[in-house]
Amino acid sequence: MPVLTRCLLVIMVVLLPAHAAAAERMLVAFGTSLTAGGSWPDELASAIGAGGGETLNVRRVAAGGVGSDWGLASVDKVIALKPDLVLVEFAINDADIRNLTTLARSEANHRAIIMALRSALPAVMIALVTTNPAFGPRGWIRPQLAQYYALYHRIAAIEGVHLIDAYPRWDLALAQGDRRHLLPDGVHPTAEASREIFLPVVTAAVAAMLRSPPPQ
């Protein structure tokens, strides 16, 4: 084997691990029980990995029953993980009247979360994520859920962050299908429903985010 060829092969072997390491991204799924107990974050990592070119290391900072008050108090836990991407979903519990989180307070909390993330991690990519509707008793305590999801559109436009809007797809699926089969308790989707309805939306959006150029 010619000396030049051997040298090129050695260089490639040395550089490939560094390239592979550079392709690994950290994503934090930051939210409610829909994130804490859902299968979608792990399935998202698998779907992105199956697409080639990126390895997504997914962590969760999430808990049942929490809203953006908890999110703002917990943002340092997200920052400590040094993520490249953060997906934020607190709207469904901010809309719960028992949490006493007005639309104005929800907006202030989310904008403070975005500011804290950007201050600590200037290159971080942030997406606000709308999730599923709620019905029955779980829906009765969320009478303004659509307005809280609409608020995510407003915040994303003002702050220049990404929006992953899965709510319309969920709304259509529930209108066409058996709501009890998709959301047995009125708010938490089955793994199968999440995989069929939610996962394609979030996977496509995250893949696009990963292809986007870094901020200048």
C-alpha cells in the first residue's frame, strides 16, 4: 500500500470518532406528565437516529401535574444538562383552573424560561410544543386550553423560538376516532396513539431544527 494512502487512512481513522462525537446532540424534554410518563421522548431519539447523521441523547426534566411555575423554578436543572435543544410543554397544565395560572402569568413564565435558557446557553434551540386536547372531567377543568395553545404561537413569534404545533393533528384525530381509545382518561394518550399522532409531528420538527444553521 502506498505511503500516501496509508497516511490518509490513518487520518480518517483519527478524525471519524471526533466527527461522530460532534454529531451527537443533547435534547431535554421539559414539561408535564405527558413528557414524564410518555414514550415519545425515547421514540423521538430512535426516530432521529434511524434517519442517519445525528445521535440524539434525550433527557427529561418533567413531572406530573406541574405547570410553567414549576418549569421556571426548575430551569436550572435543564441548564445543568447543557442541551443543544429544549422542547417545552406546560400549556396543558397552565390551562388547568386548579393551578390558578392566568394567560398573562403563563406568558411571563415561558418568556422568563426562554430568557434563562438563552442567557446560560446562547446557542440553544428552543421549541414550544402544543400537545393534545382534553375531554370529560379533564377537559372541564381546562376550559381555555385552546387559548393557552394559541399563546404558544404568540410567544414563539415574539421570542423567535420554534413552535411544534401538534394540537391540530390531535384535534382532527379525536374528531375522527374513538376519544376513549386515544385518550383513555381524557388527557393522557396511549403509547400507540402518541406514536401515530404526535411522534411524526415532533420528529419532523426536530429533524428540521437539527438541519438549521446555528445562530450567529
